[in-house]
Amino acid sequence: MPPRRIEVCLGSSCFARGGSAYPAVVQAWLASRGLEVEVRGRRCGCACERGPNLMIDGVEHRVPDAAAVAEVLDRAFAGTVPG
């Protein structure tokens, strides 16, 4: 089953470390694969001091840069996306 919810942390530390760009990166990744998943950008209760982070179905993923966003999403959606 594919993930049902992706939260992009926009807490102060995650935001300041580049997470502010992640909502657009996540949306572009999903759109390029024809996927519709709920995406929220907000302070999500992660460990911001290690951020920026994504929460996928409640599981925290550290994503140090925009390229890592795609890697995390590739793993989370493995076997559910053609190609």
C-alpha cells in the first residue's frame, strides 16, 4: 500500500535548513508519477535539530537536501510506482 500522508516539516530549524523548498519538490515528484497523496507543510513534531525532515505516514525521515527528498520518496513508494 502506498503512503497516504506526507508531512514536510516547516518548523524553524527544518525551514531554515532548506525544508522550505521541500513541499514543491514533493509535489513535483508525486505529479511526475501521477500520484495523489495528501501533502502537508507544517511543524510536524519531528526532531527539527536533525532536520530538515519529512514524515511519511508518521515515520520520520531525515532529508538533508532536495536530492535526498526523491531518494526517500523512491524508497517509500517502492513497488507502487511503475518504472
